[in-house]
Amino acid sequence: MRRRHLLIAGTALASSFTIPAMAATGDGAPPIPDLTPLENEFDKYLKCPYCGMNRRQWHFSRHLIHYEDDTAEGTCSLRCAAVSLMVNLRRGARIIYAPDNGSGEEIKPLVNAEFATYVIGGDHRAVMTKVPKTPFASRLAAEAARGDGELSDFDGALKLAYSHLVEAMTMGRRRREENRHKAAQPPT
């Protein structure tokens, strides 16, 4: 399934749920204009606009989206990147960058996510989800780091991120409903 189809399917999800959006500045601003999003990335996109996590700290899971209108947005994880893609659907993603976890560099370099191989599950660290989705620039590196995980391309990892996002939102709704129901019960 192409990314465009996944993003269109995500529109229904976005319209069904309220997704809190806070910019790194805390003012809810949309992505910022940026012709060179990879230059001084952490100076411009230090905090994830959707959860507030420090992207430098989570460098191994961060994603950076450069939209067709020359705006860009940096997220802490594939999950928050999926939210960004839904919220900014009309902008259209020009290129999505993901970290190369096969790199030995201290801060993982970003590569085009379209060509990355993701390890789903395994012994990798999950960020903003229960199931890790860890990108590698090289399929060979992903296979070597696979463990008991499965390999996927970007579209498969994004589809799974949307699926896990729906599960998390549904679970949150159920918990809030249970809490409201408990609060409405007379004390015993």
C-alpha cells in the first residue's frame, strides 16, 4: 500500500479523535518554513511538537518531515511522525527522514525513510509505543539487528504506527469512560 493511501486512510482517524498539538515553542504553531531542515536540526527542532520529548535524547527514533510547501517538522518517533502526517495531510510530505540505527555515530544520522528497513519488535527500545519500529539505512544491518523482530519497509512501519495509535486512543477513551462511570457511582 502506498504512503499516500495510508495518509488518506489516516484522515478518517484524524477527524475521529482530537489530537493535542503543541509546538516546540508551546504555542501550537504549525510547521515552520525551512528550506534546509537537516542543517542544525536540533537547534530548530529540539522538542517534538506533539509530545514535547527532547529529540536529541531520542535521536535513535526521531523523524523529520519536509513538506511540499517547504515547511518542516521534527518529531521524536514514528508515532508522532504519523500524527504530523495526519494533521498536515494537505501539505504533502516531500521527504521523510528517519535515523540510521546501523550507524556507529553517537547521534544517529538521518536518511530517507522511503529507503530504510525497519525492524518491528525485537529487543529494540520502543518510543511512544509498545512495539518498537527501528529504522536502518541498510537492509543487511537491519537483518543483523533483527533478533526476534520482523523486517518491514517504511509503508509497513507507518501502517503499524497508525494501527497502534488507534489502539492507544481507543484504550484511552475506554479508560476515561470507566473513570467517569466510577465517579458517577455513589460512595459505598
